[in-house]
Amino acid sequence: MLRYIYAEDLKRYPALDETMFSHRAAQFRDRLGWDVAVDGKGHERDGYDAMNPLYAVWERADGSHGGSMRFLPTVAETMVNDHFAHLAGAEIRHPLIWECTRFCLAPDAQPRTAALLMLAALEVGLRFHLTDLVGVFDARMVRVYRRLGWEPTVLGRDGAGRESISVGLWTCTENVRPVLLDRAGVTAAQADGWFDASFGAIRPGLSATG
């Protein structure tokens, strides 16, 4: 299932907590060779994880992590503004734009997991009435976004080829939802049920309090 969970609540799901951060270490440090901090438990965390972000997680039947991403409002500290504002052209600070980072797949993730995570990102955008999501991504993700049918508008890019890093905006619109539902292999009712299980019925056009 897709689970939407704030950092302060992760302790209620110990298997998810343990495997999500260990899988992040496996992906970002071991496979991609990024210069990231990994603690003695083998967990990859950074300062933004300490800011009580919202995580969207594909939780497998055994309670472990299948894939995840992290969301923070751009009115707070974000990776884009702190480190990549030169690529975006300026700092991006707006209550209706959230940052999405740390797109991570478990080493043995199912092929559809990437689509499930992109669907989760859109659900966050639509349900919290956001106009856009902003994120930093590397060249390997361009083909993924294109295949899934929700490509970002690139604001700026540094480097060339496989080493390039970009900042992009994903516009949160309803017309993308059927495409992502199809790619993820789930129904609208399933997606609604997963979100409602975490937050209740926050829907486009309603306030965040219902």
C-alpha cells in the first residue's frame, strides 16, 4: 500500500523505518556513489529528515520499504533553495509549491514501484492543493519521468550527459492522474483509500481540515 507518514510518526512502523533508510544508503551511497552521510546502523539521513518531512512510501505486505520520497514546503528550508537556487534561477518559496526529494527504490523493488511513487507525489499535490512540486534530479531520471507520463519543466541544468543535474517543476493537474494510475496498475478507489487511511478525505477544492 501507499502510506503517507510524517517523520515523527515513523517510530510506529519500525520495519518501514529501518528498511527505508538502509535502502537509501544502498541506493545513494553504494549504487550511485553520492557523498551522503550514513550512520553506524547503515542508515542514510540528512538534515532535512530532521525537519519532520512528509514521506510517501510504498509499503510491502511484510511492512518493509519498497520505495519512497520526501516532501517539504518551500517556505521552510529545502535542498533546492539551500544548494541549487543557482540552477532554478532564484529561490523558490511559495506555500503552494513543495519540494520532493530522495526518490528511492528498494534494491528488489517491483517494476511498477516508480509509477506508484509518482502517483503518490501527484496525490500529495492534488490533495494539499499545490500548484507544483519542485525537485532536483539527475540524468538517469529523465527517461523514467518520460516513460511514466509526467515530465517536469526544467528550470536549469548543470553538467552534461549522464553527469548532469537539473531542477524541475512538476505541475499538479488532474489530467495526469489517469495516466499514472494506469502505469501504477491501481484504481482511483485504491489510491483514494490509501490517502484517506493516512489523512482522511482531503480532496481538491476542500480545505486541509476537511
